[in-house]
Amino acid sequence: MIDFELGESLTALRDRVRAFVESEVIPREDDAAKSPELADPIRRELQGKAARAGLFSPTDPRPFQIYDGPSEVHRASIARRVFRRLSPR
């Protein structure tokens, strides 16, 4: 049977990713879509903010030292928060 529980540390990471996407990424979506020449500078800006927030590459366990490695359930939970608004409409 598959265990879908994330545990305390991964739940906290998921929530931090969600908050970052909602506060930083989503507000920049329209800017990047309206001005394609801004897409790369916006991406680099957001990557820097994500790195400073400790959220860059959140499915890689090495920077976080909080679990042995992401299971597919963990990766899916985090990716869902990131990609739910970034996919084409």
C-alpha cells in the first residue's frame, strides 16, 4: 500500500513552495506572457529569490537535509504546487 502522508517536514516544505509560488511567481506570469523578452530575466529573478528562500530545486533533498530522498508522492505534491498555475491555460 502506498503511503501518501508527507510528514511534518515535507508538509512544511510544500507549504513554503505554495506560498512562494502564490506571492512571487503568479504575479509575474502575465508580465512574462505579455513580453516574451522579459521571460528570461523574470525566470532568473525568480530563481534567485527561490534560492535565497531555500526553495530552489525543492525536490532535491541535498540542500534541505530533511529527508532521505523524495519519493514520487513527495515530488508530485511539490510539483503540483509549482505547476498548477504555470501550465498553459
